[in-house]
Amino acid sequence: MQLTSDGRLRHLITLDGLSKSLLCDIFSDADIWARGNSSRPLAEKLFINIFFETSTRTRTAFEAAAKQLGADVVNLNQATMAGDIKQESLEDTVRTVAAMGAVGIALRHPDAGAPQAAVAAAAPGIAVINGGNNCESHPTQGLTDAYTIRERVGDDFSGLSVAIVGDVLHSRVARSNLHMLRIMGATDIRLVGPPELCPQILQNDLGASVFSDLEEAINSVDIVILLRVQRERLRAMPQESDYFRNYGLTAARLAMLKKDVMILHPGPINRGVEISDSVADGPQSMILRQVTNGMAIRKAVLSRLCST
């Protein structure tokens, strides 16, 4: 579904099943955009963001990247979607924007399988890019995080030890990062969080070691990827003070880690819950670098999928 018969990327729904060579090709494209390439391969083309869930960073990054590539961009969001009021199906919404001549769609949707449904409904030649769906996948965030790590270590992640900390159960970012870490060669991947947000069953389901003790899990790791506590998906929100005491990355915990440890977070960050101010704003934090790199990655994806 994602790849053409000759192995080219046609849609981007998940990182699962993609090859390392393809990811590295995308990173090489991103390098070109990061160096300030000013070409406009999407000039006079229409790109549409369809976001059934609220978003600031992802929607804005797609919009800004597409505009800088020359596209005309239309945003359909939760507050203005006909489907919220008139119960239009996702498939009919996709068919409608396809009929407007769009070359690409970035979709965020709360349902499992929604990106696949959009691909099935889209006309030939229209690329569908998953901007995050359900707890399943957020591929451009996974690519962004990999690109950020690659700046430090290159294309070989095989010697890295990585801890993914927080609300793993509800996190599409965690799942995309697991896929990308495995593709890039990492084998020491640790999932960390309170049992209700990181249950032991994930060790079998996701194939990574599960820890409930943060300090044990992050000892000697090279990279810590913090996850947002997703209040909107939780029936019972843990006490923020308790969560921060047990799982927040503080200056004291950071001092226990390697001096060159990389701290990542997809945002938005909850200061004083997942991370302290001093760590979020400190030299090991790659949080703003991830935002910058996310632009280069989305330009690489959009130019690859939507410019032909």
C-alpha cells in the first residue's frame, strides 16, 4: 500500500516494513533541505491538511513545509470539518478534496485504520501522509527523531541504548520510534513508565524491555525519549506531583546519566510533569532541534511524494 511495485514510497502511513536504505534516502533529502535549498517543487500544487484532532506542531510543520516548497495549502480542522456536523465520512471528505486537485493530504485522525481508509478513497496520484492516528503511528515524528539522533551518531544505531519514558500505552510516537530504532539497528530499547501507562504486556507486544523504575532503566543509556502524558486519553489521570516525583526527568536524575546523553521529547512538553525546566532548556535537550529537523524531514517527505 505504501510502496510502488518498484519500491518507491507512494504514501507514508507507518514506518513498519520500510527499509533502512529508504529511511537513509529520506535523511539525505532532508540534509539538502536543511542546508537551505530554496527550490519550489510544489509550486502551483495544492496540499491539504485534514486534522480531525487538534494539533499545533504537526499541522503547522506540514503547512509551513508545504508553503516553503511552493504549494497552496488548505487546512481543514476539527472545528470546521463538515464531518463533525453533517456526519460526512472520512472517505467522502478525501474524495472531495481529491476532486479539488490536491496532490497530497496530511491526515490526523483518532481511529485505527483511518490512514488506510484515506488511501483507499484517494484518487491515483494523491499521496496520503499519516500525521498521527489513534495510538498506532506517527511516522514523520519517528523520522524526525531518527534524523535528530543521526546528526550525532550517523546511520548506524546498533550500539545505542535508548529509553522511551512515559505514557507508552497511548503513544503513537512510541510505536513509530520503536519501528525506526529497529530499522536503524538499535536493539537495546527500554520502555519505562508506571504500570498503568507502561504495562508489562508491552514487552511481548512491542518487543522491548519494560521497566517501572526510571532510575534503573535510564542508567547508562545514550538517549532518553520522553513522552507527553496524554490527559485526553486517560480515564484516570495520575497525580502530576506523583508522576514527576517518580518519572520526571530532573536535574538530579540527569546528573546520573552520561554527559553526552540526548534528551528528546515530541512536544508539547508538560513542564514539571515529564521534565524540569532546567533539563528542558539545558544543553542535552534536543527538543527545539527536533522542531527544526521536523521541517527538513517534512520537506523531504513532501517533495518525494507530491512533486511528481
